[in-house]
Amino acid sequence: MTGGENQLPNIKSVVKDVKKSRERRVRNLDAKSKIKTFVKKTKTALDEGSEQATALLNETVSIIDRTAKRGIIHPNAAARRKSRLMKRANAKAAEQA
């Protein structure tokens, strides 16, 4: 066994740190996955011209802001994602008008 992935350290505090890191990793992966899911849903709703598109857009922006506030994604990454979504939403609104 070269990587030592399944081995726990001997020091009690380090064992706790490893457990907390694994919990945080799972939570962060869930949050990132949720962002991706909602971005896809929003893009699909915008492309179809659905009535729920604006509500979905607001919810997606809220989720992105929450993950950035918690430090799961970088604030600039959050701003970039929101900007791209808003740009698409505004283009669709201008196209329909």
C-alpha cells in the first residue's frame, strides 16, 4: 500500500481533523453539484422560454451567493457564474422583446 489512503493517524487530534476534512469535502462536493444542477436547469428554462425561468434564475443566484459566502467557491467564481447566467437571461429577454 503506497498511498496510505485508508490509514488513520495515531494522534487523536489529527484523527479528528481527518474526519472533519472528509465531512467538509462531502459537504463542499454536494454544494458544488447543486450549483451545477441549478445552472443547467436555469439554462434549459431560459432556452425554452419557460415562465419559471426568472424564479429559477433567482434561486440559482441565491445558491451561488450562499456557496461563495461559505467559502466553498471563490467570490470571483461566483460573480463570473452569475454574470454568465444574467447575460444569457438578458439576451433571451431582448430576443423575445
